[in-house]
Amino acid sequence: MEENKIIQLNVNVAKSELQKPDGKPVFNLSPQKKKLCICGFSPTTLWDAFKLDPAEYEFWFINEMYQIMPSKEHFTKYCTRLFEIHNRETFPDLQDTFEHGKVHMDFLRNIQNVHNIPVYMQKEYPDVKNSVYFPAMELSKFFDTKYFTNTISWLIAYAIRICWDDEKNCLRDDAFEEIHLYGIE
């Protein structure tokens, strides 16, 4: 049984490396592992997350998390999905007119050269090759609320949503069994 899980994981990883006709990668957005670690920026517990085994966990990072990693290798070892769900048109960190925004946007535009992972944004942007639409409106409808106050609450909701089977009205077989939160105080 365990061997089948490993084979399935390898198939999913292979699928994530395919490309759409427009050259954008096709990512398998279903859970890839049974455990999830969502990381925020608070140093109180963030570094404890990296005691977890990346072979057992998906690691979801937010915003400019790559800037606080000890090295590029550390980022690529752990990060399986990056979320930058601020409004690109109004958020200074996502605008090229500010130096910090230019650095951040350059990273997002070139992430596929560093680490081929999905970058969740409010929409798919042609200049961010790995951008994936983040379904905020769908999450609000599914949970019957518009009251998500920060990126972490959106990620928790998204983690639950991608594990839900609408037809059976229950969690899917490949749902996360554990969700861990680090760097969120």
C-alpha cells in the first residue's frame, strides 16, 4: 500500500512539469502529500517548521518568504506552493515602481528558473509564468463568508476546499490528514 502512494506521488510530480500550449506549466493542484505545513513570517515558531521532513509535508509559503530563507537551496527544499494573493494593481510590493516591488516581481517572474512551483495570485498573469488563479470568490461562496482577514486564513480555507469532494459531500481520499501552522502568532 505504501509503495502505491509513492508511485502516485511520482506521477503527480511528473504531471506538474507538463506545459499548456501557451507555455505555462500545468500543476497538479490537488494535495500531493497527507500533511501540510503553512508558514507565516513570525520567527517565534517559523524555524521549527524546518524540523519537519519535506518528504512528508507540503510546505506553503507566502509573499516574500524566500527573502528570509537562509539560502536559495533552503527555499527550494521546502516550498511546494507560493501564495502572493495581494492585489497587484494596488499593493506596492507587487509594483515595479518601488524598488522592493521590482525585486519581488522579478523573483515571481523568474521563479520557474529557481524552483518550478505554482505561484497563486489573484489571476494568472502572462509575465508570471507560474502564476495560478487563486479562487477567492469561490472560497467566499463555499464557506458563505467574505470575512477572511489575512493570507493565512485564505490558505487554511483553500487547504480545506481542495480536499472536499462536492459530489460525495465529504473529504476526498487524498485529503490532507494534518495541517500544521508555523510562524503565525
